[in-house]
Amino acid sequence: MRLAFRSLAVLFAAVLGTSAALAQPYPNKTIKAVVPFAAGSATDQIGRAFAAKMQETLGQTIIVDNKPGVNGMLGADAVAKSPPDGYTILIGTNSTNAALKSLMKKLPYDQDTAFVPVAYMGSVPLIVAVNNDVPAKTLREVVDLAKAKPDHVTFASASTSQLVSTEMLAGMAGIKMTNVPYKSGPAAMTDLIGGQVMLFTADFAVMLPQVKAGKIRGLAVTSTKRSPAIPELPTVNEALGLKDYELIAYFAVFVPAGTPPDIVAKLNQAVNAAAQSKDIQEKFAAIGFAVEPGTPEALAQRSKLEAAKWAKAIKDAKIEPQ
């Protein structure tokens, strides 16, 4: 009898312990932030900075897990298939949450329903640059070179924004260039500097230090206005006499579908607090990063508009789904 009571006591204590653990407010353990691009990319740099600030608001450690591949699809898929408990979040981008469904014939998840929007982080323009040995000092001269030698000009791409921005430029300029795909932006940059590819369009985090160091030649920015970070570079519109060219990369936090609203609200608060911090704003001002805190509902609406925008850009650029 005494043994039976002892066993019941142990069982009761275990149940109470489990219930207490379940009753603890979120978050009560380490959170994993999946970055679907390689270490050193803009997504990685911005994701890590936000994760560090979010820790202060949430009171829990956030570890960053890089899962690069297929324009961010591998990392996004991992999050889509994770438990909807707030302990796995996606540092999403225009690739993972707007463009991929137009770039791929079939995704392993439904881009429109697999995620719950949490908060918009911000956006950055891109820089068009060439290897220093390319005989073109301006973007107009690159276009002239490509017209004289169709498919001769090679360009690197490791993300949706890098691919679509260049293909869209080529389409609007009436030229053809040859795409050379890479697994990561830093790897593409290495080959641009080394001359294995001629042209690369990528975010300021990857591009600006190399342009400033003279290792590559910056030609234009992809925003509609010149960047204060490098005002000497014209916009693509200015360089080519266009009116409607614009392509920027953006970043936002998402969680798996089914995540409880109260958890989404806490994460939203943490992301917005990070975006509003002077540390974040000053850290990334040099790469043209513009923060824009907001609600989950605002991000949901933005995601719909961005998906339509990228679908049109991909169609206009004549990029066939893979």
C-alpha cells in the first residue's frame, strides 16, 4: 500500500510539473530564427541584429539557424513544417513570401497559407556592379556591350531579388544576358571580383563594401531615388533613361500557420521594438535599410500586394518557372 501511494505521489508530481511547464507564459525556452540564406547575406546580417534585440524584449535566447538553398525555399519549408508554437520563426524576404510561387512550378508548401505574418522589418535597394575588367564604365555601356554581343554578358544570382532585378533590367533595356546561379551572395561576389562572372546585382550589405574598396565597379542602384549611402551612383532609371524600373529587397518575420494570436502579438511587439531601436537604424543606415514597424495585418496586406507585384515582374522578365 505504501509503495502504491509513493508511486501515485511521483505520478502526481510529474503531472503537476508538466502542467506547470505548459502553463508558463510564452516564451519559456530558446527560440530558433531560421534565415533562409547564407551567413554574410543581408538577410543574415539583418536577421541576427533583430534577433539580438528581440531577445531583450522577450527575455529568451534566440539562435539563428542558416538554411540556404533554392532562393530561400529550403529554409521557408523547414519553418512551414515546424510546430506552430512560436519557437521557430522565419526571417522571410520577398523571395520566400512573395516571388517563389511564381518562380517555381511547385512548392513543398502553400506560400499563401503556410505562414502567419508577424511583422515587417524593412527594405534595402540593390546595387548593379561589374567586374573591374569589364570594358564598360556605365550601365549604358553594359547595355551597348550586350546588344553588340547577345548572351556574352554573364550575371550572377543567388536570390530571387538578384535574379529578377537583372532579368527585369535586361527586358526593359532590350538585351539578353546569361545567368550564372549561385548558392549564396558572398559566393557570387567572390566570383564577380575574380572575373568568373561579369555583372551582379545585389543588396548593399554584399555590394557596398566591395564597391567602396574598389574591388568592383558600381554602376547604379535599383531604387527610384539615389541612396544617401552612395549618392554618386545614379538610379537605373537615370542611367538608362527609363521611368518605371524599381526593385528592392525586403525582410519580415513569419511563423507557421496555426500559431496562437497571443504569441504572434508578443513576437510582433518584439520585432517592432527592434525596428524602432537606434542601434538597428544606425547599424544598417549605411546599406540603405529603411525600417517600417507595423501590425501583422499590415504585413498580411503587404504580402498580397508584393506577391502580385513580383508575379508581374517575373512574367515581364520572361522568367520561366523551374
